[in-house]
Amino acid sequence: NQCILIPLASLLLSYYVHSASVSTYVPVSTTTSGTTPTESFTTTSGTTTSSFITINATTTPTTIKTLPPGSTTTSGPTATSTAVTTTGSESWWLCNCTKAVCIEDDIVQVIPIICNPPPKPTCANGLSPVPVIDKDGCCWHWECDCYCTGWGDPHYMTFDGLYYSYQGNCTYVLVEEINKTVDNFGVYIDNYHCDTRDVVSCPRTLILRHETQEVRLRTAQPNTLQVEVTVNNQLVALPYKKFGVSIYKSGINCVVEIPELKMNMTYNGLSFSIRLPHSLFGNNTQGQCGTCNNNTADDCMLPNGNIAVNCETMADHWQVVDPSKPQCSPGLVPTRPPSTTPTQPCKESSICQLLLGSVFKPCHAFVQPEKYYAACVFDSCVLPNLDLECSSLQIYAATCADQGVCIDWRKHTNGVCNHECPSGKEYRACGPIKEMTCKTRGQNDTSTKQVEGCFCPNGTMLYDSGVDVCVKTCGCVGVDMIPREFGENFTMNCQDCICLEGEHGIVCEPHVCEQKKVTCDGEGFYEVTEVNPEDSCCPLFTCKCNTSFCTTKAPKCSLGFEVHSYIPSGQCCPAYQCVPKGVCVHENAEFLPNSSVFVDKCQNCICTNDVNVSTQLNIISCEHVPCNTYCQPGYEIKPVKGECCGKCVQTKCIIHTTDNSELILSPGDIKNDPQNNCTIYSCIEVHNQLIASTSEITCPAFNEDSCKPGTISFLPNGCCKTCAPLDSQTPCAVRHRQDFIVYNGCRSVDRVDLTECEGTCGTFSMYSAEANSMDHSCSCCRETETTEKYVVLKCPGGQSLSHKYIYVESCSCQDTACSRPETSELQSNEENDEASTLNQTTRAISLTSK
């Protein structure tokens, strides 16, 4: 039997012509069922119901030619169709899911395929299955995609939904193929200890290898949503597309896609997700994300194919070589992971309660929250100060959004989990996976899924996926990232540009500057180029002055003058002149007005505000120092060498008498007290020092009854009475008295016992301290026996002087003449001269000084 393959149009025409001969064909349904998580998984095909139509194919010899099976031909220039000869029972696909079957000669059955929805399986990871088109392109079936996530410190959810926590500090395999079907494919994670106690770890870098490219998504700063992207260790800008790998931003996530593998990976610094199609990777994955077969029993598989007791133990075995971590090496005995149970019970953060409450309730029917809640409680207890519990809510919300449920949850965390957006953007919990741009507007976006992130405000749109600028109207955006409207003229990079609608966008030409060249003449001037505030692209050429280039030096001015500089109009270098300061000058010193000027000590001088016209200096005005012209009695003004005024100098002795009156005596004067002849005042000058003395005559005991009548008379001193005693055989006797001794201005401290000869013989003898000898009266009463005694005198200067004087032991009347010795061993000539004046006052009297 042979059939002829004819054009579809002819078949359809025959279909309508021979519709009366249509018969129904119901083939056997092909059903492979989705299974429970403990059974092996296969795809589920929809029930296919087909009907066929029997067509009597007719051809004309001019247009159809019988051909051997499998060959084609055309019949020359006049041919209008192409025919294929087939044998009986062969079939082929037509368009619109229509199948043609060759029954027998000239009879073709056209069978339209009708698909019924297959039953929906249950995915072990708790997510909704996805519809997948069959290989024939007509019907579809359900598959459970491989979906692995990680977040926090960190917590993992395997492809089949098994939850565990692992705190390793190395680089590990997340996904690799068991049987290699893709060249150099794998996903890896670099963890680091994110607390000082090395208790827990956090993801730092997500690594994707595909063929010749290695993509690294690295956290720029710990515990932040700042991610930088490198490809083969070179930093790249997003969006990036090369060699079958596409990288772009989607909300808060950085997304890496490999369209050929239908693979999708996201990372935001705190959490990651990996989605692989079951059709390409089912039963062929290994690593910390487990085996994607909708069965959790083998998710903790080791590299050797054995199943570990738990995934925490399994995760250690998936270390890979990382040069930056020499302490990590595959094959080493893994260290026991830290306990994921807090050592002490703690009250979980109130943020964790949001997962079980009304905020996330719309998602509970699609994604179970218990595992995310357990991770949140662990983070809030182990690391209460890092706010890592936010990552559990974030990954749960992202998983909900993947299932079509968007939750605006951050506003319920009292600011703990707030996400700050850059200027010009606003936060949305539910935004498009790919934000509309000026280049994509008008295109139908069939995706209904949403993500959280920072988006352009309402009324604006993103200019382009690689130009992060929000614009109200689509125009142009250059390297300065400033939006321009179509037709707008502007200057950019010192070029005159215009924003044009069309392929080229911004068109620029060199900026033209019009400015005259300047010439800088004159000392101190130099040319300088400045930024023009009105046109930054056209510099201003101006002449600037730098006085350091000037050669004229400032003159040195005389005292009282200072240098004054000024710049003449149109010049740079200053001119100098000496101008008066308005001060007085005296003996190389300057004095401000109203200040005292010392000319000499006999004048009071002051600097005035008056100016000497000839010298241009202020005038100094002086007055003689006023002198005192009054002195107290006994004092006279005497000039003092080196002094402006004389001083009152004592020239006479001032003696206070017994009646408290003052008696003024010149040196050498002797005067009796007007009220008492027995008191004698005298004044002497010794070494330019005036010494006033008061002497009192002490009369010897006198009994008038012992005197003969008519023998009573006054002694020469005019004070004491005397007579010849009646019963005295020796009228001349020793008389004692207490008095001070004064010598050369020095005086005894206490009164001294002095003796003298006195008697009725009419003579007397007494000791003179100044003469340092005995004075005699012109009488015969003289000493017959004497001794030398010593006394200490105090001088005005404070020094002490030992003085020797004569003490009379006995007296007697002698008939010798009274005369003063010419010489004395006890006196010097100088002492005799100084005592001459005093002798005049002491002769013939008994002296007692006070």
C-alpha cells in the first residue's frame, strides 16, 4: 500500500469535502502518575483523545507523481504542489496538533489531538507543580521543579523540601550533576563565621560555573543586601549577557539565568534560591541541596552515594578546594557541627510570630511556614543582635511570591527589618520581576509573579535595565545619568549634544569656545586658566597677580615711622612709603600718645597728640618734679646727690623737756632746764650724727646741821650745796652714782656704778667717759686709789664695743694743783678732739644721762 503526502491545504480541502465519511478514533490513554514522596516520580501526561478523518486523496497526472517512500519531487515549472509517497500505517504531524496517518492507497486519516488536564501531583517540597509541554508540543504534564533555598546563618531547604541548618566555614557544593550532561556546571557557596564566637555562619559568595564562565555573587558588606557581581574575576555591570548566561537585577535579588538549561538562581546577600527544571535535572543532582527526585529520603547523600544520618553531617563532606581557606580541604575528617539547639531556652523574637500569624496567613495554604519559623527562632536565640531572623521572613515571603502570593510584611516589624531604597526609588513588597523600561514598554509581560525591591515611583519608569534612572518621559540618558527629553539640547563632556528620537539617541559635536587671548604685561602678572562659571567647558584666560614675583623690597623706616604699601591702579607690585605712626620717640624707643616718657627723674614727661611739623613725630611735654620746701623744726633742706629734690636733714638736736616742751639746740650748745638747774641739756655732733643728752646733777648727801654757820654755799654747778662738815676729819670722800656711759656715740646698756671724789675741801674729781680720764676741779679733793673696769657699749649701728673706765676706790684732800693731764694712754688725739666739746659740759658737774 502506498500513500501520497500532499500539501496541508489539499488535505484540509479533502477534509471538508469528505466530512461525511469521518469516523471517530479513540486511542488508549497514556497515564503515568505522580506519586507520593516515598515513591519514584514520573511525569503525568494528560489523557489524549483523538479523532481521525478518512480522506480519499486524488491527484492528477500533471500535478502528482508517485514517488518511492521517503522521497519528494516537483513537476517542473507548472507544478503547484509537492507530494510525498508513504507506505500504509505511517503517520506524520501537521500543524495545530493535527496528525495524519496513511491507511491505504489514496486514504489518509487526519487525527486532531485533544488534551484533557492531567491530575495534579503533590510536590515533596510543598510547592505547586508547574505545567510542562510534552515533547509532541500539543499536550502537557505536571512536574515538580527542583527548588533549593538557603538563608540566615545558614538554613537550607533541599530540592525536595528537607530543612536543616549547617554552620560550616568553608566553600561547599550546592548543586552538581551526578552524571555529567552539561559542560562544567555547578553551584557552590562560600560561608563565613558571622559572629565573634565562631558559632554560626552566613553565606558570603554564591558561585555558578557554566562552561567557560564562573559567576560570583558576593556580599559587598556583611549582613546587607549589597551584592557585587564578577565574571571570571572581572567586575561586571548589570544587566550582563554572554555565552548563554544572563545576569540582571530583579527587585532586591540578583538573578542569574541560563535559558538553555531553564535554570534560575537568585541571591541578595542574605538568602539564595536555585531553580532547576525536573525534565533536565531530575534524579541527577548532588550536593548540599540534595537529590531532586521528589523524595526526601536520599537528600542527605554523601559524595560516595551513601546516605548520611542527617544533612548536617552530609554537608561537611561537600567541601571543595578554596585557596583563600587553606584550613578547608576535601577528604579531611569533618568537624562536628555546632548544636543548632540553643543551650539555654529563650523567648523567640516577636518578629518570628509574624510567620504563624495573620500577616502571612494568605500564604499558609501554598507554603508551610513551620520550617521557616524554626529557623527564625534559632537565629533570634543564637544571634539576637544581628537581626538575622529577618532573613527567615524574607525567604518565606520570596517563596510565597514564587507561588503567586505577595506579602507586604516589613511594615509589621517595627522598623527592625526595614529596607532602605536609594534616592529616587520607593520600596514595594510586590513589584514586577522585570521592571518596565522605556525599551520594553508596550511589550506584553506574561509573568504574573512579583518580587520585593526598590522600584520607580508611580508616573515614572526605568529608562533601561542597565541605566538605573527613573524618567517621566522616555528620552535619552547619557553617561551623566541625567534624563533628557527628545529635542533637548545640552552640554555633556564638553560637547554640544541633542537628544534625538531614533536609534542613535544622543548626538554630539565638539563644543566651540570663543574667547580672546590675553597678554599679561607688568611686573608680578602671570597668565592663569580658570573655570568659567557660565561655561565650564570653555576656560577663562585671565591675568593674575603674584606679589612673590615682585623685585621691589620694602624700605626700612626710621623710628616712629612704618612702611605703608599700596598698589597703584593697574599694577600688581606694591609701592612703599614711610608714614608716621603717631608716636613719640625718645632714646630709640617709641611711646604711644598719653603714655609716660622717662627723660630724667627730675621731670614728669608725657607723649602728647601734638605733632612736630618738621619731624612728623608727636611732641613730648615735660614738667619738673615738684619738691617739698617745708621741714620740721630742727631740720633743714639739704641737697642730695643724684636726687631732684633736697631732703629734710636734722641739723639741730630736738630735746623734749620735763614739761613736754621742745628745746632746740645747735651742736655744742649747753642749756639748763628753765625749771630745774640740776638738769642740763646738751647737743654734740659725732661723725655727722647729732647726739642729744640730758644730764642731771646728783647732789651728795648734805646735812646743813653739820655745817658751820656761814659755810653753806653752792657748788660751782649751781645746784648742790656744800659746807665744811663739823665732825669730818676727811672732808674729801668717795661719792657713788648710777649713770649711763656714752662714748663715741655708743652707750652702755644699763646704768653703771660710777664714783667720784668730793668734799668740803672745795674740790672734786669725776670720770669723763668721752675723755676716758678723770676731770679735776681746782681743788685738792683727789682720788688716792683707783681701779680699771670694763663695760659693754651698744652703738647706733647695732655693734657692741668693750669700753674701759676708771673706778675711784678712795679720795683724800691733797694740796696738789688741779690740772688736766696732757697725755693719756687711754685716749687718742682724735678722741680728745671729739671729747673737747663734751668736757665743757661735764666739768665741775656730776653727770647722769638718761
